[in-house]
Amino acid sequence: MQSHSSRHYVSEFLKDRHPNLDPPDAHKGVIPTEVAVAYGRRGAAKLVQVLALRGGEEIPHEEHAHCLRVLLRELPTQELKAQAVWEGAPASLVALGRSPSAEVRQLSCRALSSLCQLRSGRAATIAAGGIEMMTETLWDTPVEVTAALSSLTADLASCAAAMGSGAGVVRNLVRLIEDEAVAVEAKENAVATLEHIVGSDAGIMDALRSHVPRAVVRLVAAALGDEALRGPRGTALRVACASCLARLCHHTYGKVQVQEAGGIGALARLCLQGEWEVRKRTTAALMGITIEKDAKVPVADLCGRALVSMLRKDEVETAENARSALLNACEHPKARAIVQALLTTEELDYFLGSLRQLPPGV
């Protein structure tokens, strides 16, 4: 147990290690010890003060990059993130997002992505003009900017702010997805951002005006046709695409545009993937799209065999989705004939139960 005397002794012994409390512009260069992790809670405040200095004038870009690397190491917990937000870090990071230094732009977007995991961080970033900055620098730093946008659009309020900003977030993300020269990681983050945006009716309508279903369906075809993306490297991309299509397929107009874009064929290929997360979201999309009369027969024809296979041996949640999709499809006589040919009489009664009688003349 520590006594009062030992505590007094330790404080006297360490008094020369206390940080300099002078303003950040009192010295021409950054003092490395002033941003040391050893200062604990005071580290975030000192780092934010350094980040607020004008790059190239008050501080070199290399020192800004060094400060950002230290800041990223300082943000492992929600408490430290909240402190950085309270100290005003988002405003400085948004300003640094337009830096002429590529490294500074990348690191600032990574820091914003971390801070945007908090609601207060998202609000502060939006208030500082973060959406406009990310849209402007989307093509210069695509991977880091799309990751920050994905974190920024984590709730409906932030999605509404992104759509109402006038920066054309959805339109620019669609252009990025369709660009073959963009890295796969950036496309994955872009689809994840679009998935957040289509979580509301307003977001879906905005996505339909920008032809998001067509872009996502083409991305699925490209990803499944690329040998390098068929393995674990493309898993996150397939999950993001399936999630986005699932939300679109449960909207009145979304499912129509997905079908017109050739989405049923893309969903049929996703049904054959080995990842359970992909199959679960794909069957959820098929549940929604089979409500459309014109989609029932194509789904039974292209996806029927895969859905029946999921009924027999897949996880409960995926099997339930597959059953609902088959029941919706079986409302059409041609689709019912296709499904009945894939199941034995016992399986038909066990999995689908008593199918609803078709009205006369159908």
C-alpha cells in the first residue's frame, strides 16, 4: 500500500517530466516530447493543438503526418475518441483532408473514420464540412475517404445530412464503383456506404435516381468473374453487395429496378457462394423480389435449385429465408411446377406445407 510520503516523493521525482504548457505556436518546430503518449489524457489536447497549425506555413507536412500517426495510436477507446472530439479534432482533420500531402490526407481520413464511430464525432465532422471535403477528395484518396464515409453514414441522421448536403455523395459513389481503375477496397467501402444510405425511403429514392442497382449488379458480376476476388479477399465485397441488394429488393420501386438491371441472375450466382453471410443476405433479397409477379418464374428457374439445397442443409435463418422466397415464387403456376419438380412429395409437404390454392384461371 502506498503512503502519502511515497506519493509525494514520486511527484517530486517526476516534476521535471511535466509537459510545456506554452501555446503550440511558441516554437518553430514540434517538440517530440510534447506529443508523447506518456502524458496520458493531455496527449489528445496537445495533438489537436498541433493539428490546428497551418501546414506548410506554421508546421511542415511531415510533422503533421507524424502528429496524425501519434493521434491514431491515441484513439483505441471510446473515451479517448470522445475527448478528441471535444477538443475539436474533427474540424482540424477536415481541413487536413485537403492537404497537398497524400500521406496527410490518408492519415486524416483514417482518424476521421475512427472518430465517426461516435455520434458526437459524426455530428462534429458534418458541422465542419466533412461531407463536402470527402466528396471533393474522393478520387485523390479513394480507399481512405470511402472508409470515412462508411463510418460517417452509420445512422439515419448522418445519411440524411449526406443526401441533403448537395455534394452528390450517391452519384459520386456510383461513378467510383463503375470505374475499373479504382481499388477493390474503395469499392467495398463505397457499397457499404450505399447500404447505409438505402436504409430509408428517401435514401432508396436517391439511390434509384443514381441507378445504384445497376452499378451494384455489375460490380457483383465483375467480382465473381475475377479469379482473385473469388476467395476470401472478395468476401467482404460480396457481403456488402448482397446487403445493399437486400435492402433495395424490399422496396416497391427498388425491386423493380433490381430486376430490370439483371439482379436475379446476380442473386442466383451469389446463392452459390460458400459464405453463410452472403447466402443469408441473398435469400433475404430474394424474399423481397419474389413479391413481384414478373420475378417469380425467373427466381424459380435461376435460383430454385440453390434455394432447395439451402432448405435441406443450410442454417436455420438462411433456410427460413429460402422457404419464404420459394413460397412467394410458387404463387405463379409455372414457378410452382419448377419447384415441385425439385422436391419430393414428402419434402414438399415438410418444407412448404400446404401450398395456397391458385385461383381459377391463373
